[in-house]
Amino acid sequence: MIVQDELLELKNLGKTSVQWLHAVGVHRREQLVERGAVGIYQAVRARGFKANRVLLYALQGALMDVHWNDIDPGLKSKLLAQAEDNHSIS
């Protein structure tokens, strides 16, 4: 039985990243929007998955419907700074 997963239909997200999202309780695009790229990235890392900054950019790209590599470098820097700042506080 093939189960459709709406997350797999978003740009930048593949089987592994979607499995990581499921592991942290994200199953729908709406949840991705609510929790944001930074929060989900931190949750994935906190679960011990070996995700790197590309996942952070991929999540943001999925929200923006653009390839992660096309995200403005300034936004990438801002996202990474937020992820690192919030991670050290948590």
C-alpha cells in the first residue's frame, strides 16, 4: 500500500528528511509553517540525527517553494544564526 505524504511533494524534501520530520512530529505542511524551519531543524538535531545546515535551508526553501540553493545568502546567514543562538539557549 502506497501512502501519499504531502511533505514529499514539497521542494527540497526527500525520503530521509521527511522521516526526520515525522520523528519530531511534523506530518503536514501546516505543521512546518507553524513550527518554522529553525525550530524543526533544532528538533531534528536534538533527536540526534546528523542533519547539517542544508536541512535548515531545505526546510526554509520548502516553505518558500524555492530550491534551497536559491535562497538569498543573507537569509541563510540569518537562519543559521537563529538556529545556533536558540540551540545554545535551549
